[in-house]
Amino acid sequence: MNEKHKSAHRLILNIGIFSIIMALTFWSIFRNQDISEIGDAIQKMPKQYMIATIFLAIFFVSLEGCMIWYLLKGIGEHTTIFRCISYSFIGFFFSGITPSATGGQPMQLYYMKRDGNTLSSASVVLMTVAVIYKFVLVLIGVGIVLFWNISLKKYLEGYYGLYFLGLFLNTALVLILLLVMFSQGVIRVCFYKIEQFLIWIRVWKKTEKRKEKVEKFLLDYQGTVKFLQEHKKLITITILVTFLQRFSVFFLPYIVYLGLGLSGTAMLDVILLQASVYIAVDMLPIPGSQGITEAMYQSIFKNIFSGPTLVISTCITRGINFYFMMLLGLAAFCIASCKSRANIK
């Protein structure tokens, strides 16, 4: 079986697992619910609020693409902002169908390399975006614990421990990514261990040419890392934009809250609760963190979205900022794949 067939089979398997979990999640949410009533309530929500939630969800994903474009441009790569936004949507889709969002960056790297970006530059940019993304999430998480812990404990109840597990896992990942990013030795050891294994199982053959390519990649990679270290403005702006990106999606449930005609809960409480959901489930080995995200959302927001509005807010919030974005990500992947096949022909 060639590599293309293996990749296709892995994609079908991941989509199959994702679909099963999605079906179970929907069953859990909608059982004992009148779906027609939920649909009517969503249709009655003022259109401007629905448009605002869709805008925030698209803005969240697109902003990652803007950061990829900004960093690539900063290190001398030539690409367009729209192409970089498509990388972001492709990454969102593959992160959503793979455990712990592990599939997003490899696919982004593939399409960035295919479009003419050097492998070393693309790798460093994606690593930088990932580190800053997780770093900002950790900073927000620590800030919540330091300044909002009493309310956090009250709202999260049984999910309080899961929050700290998520915070710990995200912190550990930041440290690992930084180690990999700034240590050629770690990358070199990891590659050659993988190479030895692939040679042992007879997938690869031993060759000096591969070693030369790896050493050239490491040299270019280290040069790009050094460039970013010397241009702190690029990193500072990326960090600030990442804060904006994170809070744009945390703000989305509050728009839904207003759209459903509710009042009495402070905007900051809604934003920080949504942030706590992200921190808790972000690193769990479940495709798209499906099921646990909806369960946690309904548990901690039950005293904010009263009665039937809880299910409605779950459907709108999760439906727009995840499932709708997955469809857009799938569309971006299909368009990119068609372009790739057209170029081969």
C-alpha cells in the first residue's frame, strides 16, 4: 500500500471516529429535548447577535492565519495573507478530527511546503505560533487561579480538578515545545531515533543523502530561530494578537447570552468561564474534545443560562465556534487538495 492510500485510510478512520463521537455527543445533548422548540428559539434570536457569533468564530481562526503570514513575511518568505488563512482553517479541521489536536500542524506544514515556503521557515513559524498560543492560554489560566479562584471553584464544582489537569498539561507542552524549538540536539536525536526505527521496519533505506538534508534543515532551522530571537518586535506583536484571538472566542457565549435576552451575570464571569472550559479540555485525547466540552459547558453555565436557554446556548456556541468552523476547514482542505491535483496534472 503506497503512502497516499495510507494517508487516505487514516483520514477516513479519523473522520469515522470523529463522527461516532459527534453522534454520541448530539444524542447526549438532545435526548429528552424538543428539537423543534430549540430550532424555533434559535430562529427567534435577533440576527445581529447570530451574525456577531459567526464573525467572532471566523475571526478567531483567521487571526491565526494572519499571524502565520506576519511571521513568514518577517523572516523573508513570500506568501499571501489569504493563503495563510487557508492554512489556519486546514489546521483547525485536522486538529478537530485527531486526538489532542495533533494532526493540524503536520497538514499545515505540508501545504506551506507545497506552496514554496522553506521547510525550516515553515516549521519555526508553526512552532512559534503553537508555543505562543499555549503560552497565552497558560497565562490566562494562571491569572484566573490567582484572581478569580473563589468564583472558579464555585462554578466548576466537579470539574475543578480537570481545570488544573488541563492547566498542567498545557504548561508541560509549552516547556516541551520551547525545548524542541531552541535545541538542535533534541531535534537531531528525535529524528535519528525515528530514522533508525523506520530503517529497522524496512520503510526507509539507510542513506547518507538523507543525513545531509537533515543537517541542512537543522542549520536553516537554527538560523530562523536566531532571527526571531533578534527581532523581538515580531514575537511581541504575535503575543498581543494571540491575546486578542483567545478573548474573541471567549467572548462568544456572552453574545449568545445577550441574544437570548438574558441579564444579571457580569460579562467578565461569562468570558472567564468559557476560558476555563478551553483550558480544561484543550489537551484531552478526544478528537475535538467532543462530549466533554459540551458536558462541562452545560454543568458550569447551568446557573447562567436558565431553563431551556442552556441547551440553546450550547447548540449555538459550540455549533458555531466548532462544528461550523470544521465545515469551513473541510472546505478549505478540499479546495487546497483540488489545487494540488490540478498542479500535478
